[in-house]
Amino acid sequence: MKKRLLGVILSAVMAVSLLAGCNSGNAEGDKESGKDGESYNVYLITMDQMDQHWVNLDKGCQKAVEELGNVNYTWLAPDVKDDAKQIECVNNAIAGGADAIIIAANGPDAITATLEEAISEGIKIIYVDSPANIDAEATFSTDNEAAGKTAGENMIDSLKEKGITSGKIGVINTNAASTSTVLREEGFRSVFEGTDFEVLATQYCEGDAAKAKDIAANYITAGCVGIFGTNEGSSTGVGNAIQEAGDSEAVGVGFDKSDTILQLIKGGYLVASMAQNPDVMGYEGMKAAVEVLGETDLGGEVTDTGVSVIKADNVSDFE
């Protein structure tokens, strides 16, 4: 594949910037030509590197890379969820000579112009987890609205088991822009329409567990009977706040799977969490990237990578 001279020159110049604002995770490094006689530079860019969700997505990419044998792979991500820092990661990938970028967009609008620039350079875009508002070659993600509905149904069932049929429900989201978590919230809220429960205005934590814990503690103080966290960090915060409150009867329902979330479920501080399959997103996303670089047209297909409900009675299956 034709290399970009400008990208090669700029890659060295931008190395300091890459380390400062956009962290590099596992990388395969340079390889000789692979199975088809040509190697590709493929970058994974996630919302951050602090969630176990993204670590598992990276592992899926690495598994595909090992099987394919013709990929120079780099994982880039901001240290926190931040549009400007994620844009910097995309710019670093462009400068580094990316042939394809696999990305989970933090802000679907904020990142658009930068992705358009990448596409104009001939770079192929694959979405995982959360798309931006520009067409890509393919998308691999959870059906987030449906999963949000499942979360709401689990909360109502748990509340009814406690004899609670009305009350305030708190929602902690990452931000108001990320497509994946916005859809989860929409699905969750739809379950409570026509009930005697009041779903309060959403509070945002940018995926930070400590911030989510403070928000959840305030919800508990306000007498909320249920609290929903839309991602790993917010779910961890919800569970930790319920645990710290001690005598709280609030029902916590979360999203994603991590070692901490599993422990919170085992302790009864979260009644359920919606487990995605980030390893599948990464694995299939990497294979799709190589397919389109080999001139296969995937037609922008969207693939649902599935979700499972983790509860106390099946938590050991996820450890």
C-alpha cells in the first residue's frame, strides 16, 4: 500500500505530543509482509484506557492481529474521556501512516471533521462500541437501546421484589454526547413510561467512578429507590455509594463488566449489570479493517455484538 510521505515525516515530530496527550497501549511494532504479501498499519482509538472494557477490546484486536499476521497494530487513547484529546489521537494516527483506524467515538459530532480528514487521506474507518456521525466501513457494537431497556426491566423487577412500586430513579451517564450511552439511557427511561416511578434529570460523571460515587450518594440522600449507571465507571460509582451507605435500600443497576463490578454484584450492591462483548468488537473490528484494506466492500454494515445480564445467581459464570 502506498505510504504517506507526509505521515512518515510528521510521525517523529508528533511523538512527544502522542505521549503527552494520547497514550499508546499495546503495539505489535513493525513486521515483515504478512500472509498476502502486504502489511497494514491499523490503529485502535478508544475513549480512554482506564476502563477494563477498553482493555478487553484491545485484547480482541490483538487476537485478530496474531491470526492475520499482516498488521502493524497500535492502541491509542486519551487518559480521560475528552474530545480534544481523542482528536489528537486520530491526528497522531494519521501522521503515523495509518491505513485503517478502529475507533470508539467519545463525541459523535466533535470527531467528525477529523475523521473526514482521515478518510480524505485514504484511511478506512471502522467503528467499535460507539460510532460518530459520519459513515464508516462497518460498525461492531451493542444494541444499546435494547440493552438499556433490559437494564430498566431488571430494575423494575428488583424493586417489585422489594414491594416498591413508586419512587425516584436516578441516572448517571458519562456525557450527553456519546451515542452508546445516550441510547442506553433512552432505552432505560422508556421502561418507566406509564409507571408511578419518576426518573430524575440525568447527572454526568465523564465515566469517572469517584464522581459517579458522589452523584449516587446524593441520589441516595434524596431518597432515590433506584440508580442506573450507563457505563463501567458510573456503575462502579453507583455500587460503591450503595455499599458505603450501608443501610440503603436503593437498587443499583449498571452496565459493563469488570472485576470490581462483579464483586459489587456478589456483595449485593448492584443487582445487575449489562455485560457487553468488547473482545468480540475488537476481534471483528480488526478483521473487518483488513478486509476493507484488501478491497472488500462491507457496505457500512452494523453488527450487534450482544449483551448478557450479570446477576448474583450467574456472576460466577463471568469470573
